[in-house]
Amino acid sequence: MAEYTLSRRALLMLLGAGAAAPALAACGSSVGGGSGSGGEAGGPVKVGLVIPQSGVYAPLGTDMQRGWDLWLQQHGNRLGGREVTTVVADEGETPQTGVPAVQRVLQSDQVDIVVGIVSSAVALGAAPLVSEARKILVVANAGAADITGKARTPYVWRTSFQNAQVAAAAGPHLAQQNIRGGVFLIAPDYAAGTEVRAAFKKAYEAAGGRIAGEAAPPFGTTQDYQPFLAQIRQSGAGAVFCFFAGAEAVRFVKQYAQFGLKNSVPLYGSGFLTEGGVLDAQGEAAIGVRTSLFYTDRLDNPANRAFVDAYRGAHNAAPTCYSVSTFDAAAVLDRALRSAPALDGDAVSAALGGIGTIEDSPRGPWTFDGQNPRQMMYLRTVEGTPGRLSNVVTAELGETTQV
């Protein structure tokens, strides 16, 4: 969720001007020149699972690894008939840790495929590395538009979401509610927040809604949201749409309730507002909050029921969208490697483009559209009691793709 503008020059400076150029050259030869674990049909495949194992995003990394491991456990530790070796690397929480982690699994561990990545900055910084190495990166979280948009490369695919895709899905729904006073829009002042505000505003206004006001709290430093909550009250808005994640989501939801807005101005947001561990931390303050997202463990379909049972049995916890995106990363690679004649990025990319609809995903059927998922978005409402809260499906918001 961090700021993600990272040019190639910045990447080289990040990795160290004296060492980066030879390393990139090595990626283009020793790594890119052939498979590190056997490219022959039916041979083994080595996957670098690059996820946060330290820092603020470590809980997401745990969910992602659980999703990956569960798929492999259920399929004999094979992808497309190939025995899998998984090399786990710590993404940390910034490009300064994440991009070198991708470089290490490509160059030192000689992986064939990279999976994971929470930070958009890391995903965009890693794209030149996997492209020069002619290896596939399957992004299982990072939501920046540029990943599968302006900075698109045939070697980078995404099984999660685009930031704007999640937010825009809620716009027409809120417009249909004829909310008196309009909607107040609030999201942090960094790239993901900017994408969300622009996407929601465009979709909401196009459907006839009116924005009552906007705010962009400083990202990562705002502890007290009272000045922004006062703006919301003064605006006369009949509802709020927001984008917060992690500790900021906990603080905002709790302070929203403490300020007295919860019962008079309904709170909506992108699904990360109430996803995973933050929901338990928010407690009673989260009850009634509504969010848009492509998954909840309460989806009622055979694939999800089986997935939730298996996940709970293994971890005594509910799966999250982070778990599902990485579970599905394994699922699409399994399909692609069945038909790909080799493990190089060109062969696997072509195979990924031809796999069609993933019918048996816990999220429901979805397919790739421009290397980003075309998928159903759901309106979810937090229900239950503290300690037993969940995001219950309220409505289907329609099938969406990259905005």
C-alpha cells in the first residue's frame, strides 16, 4: 500500500549504482538464459514466494503463505504436474527491502517464477528484473493501476485487484441509495489513496451522486482523525466512503464511532478497511460498516465452503482476500504449466493468457482481462459480536475489471 512511483533510474540507485548494473546484467544472462530448476516438460519448478515476513505487513504475508501452502498441500505439491520447491523471501515493507528480495530469488536461488508482493512500489520496482530475466511474476496483492496498466509487461500478472477497481464498484451502488447530502470522500495522501478517491468519485458522480467534500490525511503519520471527522460532520454528508488499511483502518473506524458519526452517517469503504486482523482490533466500532471487495469468507459457493473448512482446520482462523489471491496464484500457474512447453516467461505468459475462466475459485468464477482479474465485487456488511465479527455479503456490485 506504499507510494509506488519508482523509475528505472531510481531502482538502480536503490540497489546501489556500483553493484546494480552487473546484477541486472547477471539476471539477463545466468537467470534469464534458462530455467534454474529444469525447464524440460514435467521437470521440477522452483517458485520464489516473496512476502512480508517482518514489518507492518507481516500479517498479510502470513495469510498469503497460508493460501499458497494450502493449495500445494491439496494438490500433491505440484503445479502443472511439476514438483514444486518454494523459496520464501522477506519482502519487508519498502522497496529498499522488497526489490532486493526479488533480485535474490532470481539470481541466487535461480527460481523459475516469483509469486507474492504486497507493496505496489516493490511490484513496480521488480518488474524490470523479471522482464530482463524473462521470468513470470504473479502479484498476489499490490493494487497499483500501473502494474497492469501504463507499466504493463507480459511477464507480470495479477491475481488480486486494482485499487480503483475495488472502489469504483461501490460508486453506482451508493448513488442508487439517493443519499441525502451526498458522500464525503476520505483517503490518505499517497498513491493508493489518490487512486481510490479518483475512481470512486468518477463512478459515483457518473451514476448521479454528489460529493459533499473530500479529505486526504497524511499517510502513515496521522494519529488523530478528529479534525477530519469534524469536516465530515460540517459537510452535511449523508454517508462516508473511505480507504484505510492496517493500523490506520483500526484508528479511523474506532475514532469514527467515538466521534458520534457511526449511527448518523453510515461508513463505507474499500474492503481492506475491515479485512483480516483489523476487524478484531476494531471490535464493536466496526459493526455495520460496509465495504466493497472481491471476497469474504462468507461467500456461499462450494469452492469457498471447502476452502474455508480446510483453512480453518489448518489455522483456526478465517481466510482473507490475501489468502485467496495467493491460493489462486497457485491455481492459475497450475493451469498454465499444464500447457506451457517450458518454464521461461514467454512460454508461461502465453499459457496464462489462454487459461480462460477459473471456475473453482473461492471468490467465484473470474478470468484475466489485461493481466488483471475480471471478477465479481461484493458489498459486505460487518455483522456479529466482538470476537466473532465477519463481513457478510449484502449485495453483488457487478463484475468489474481494471479501471
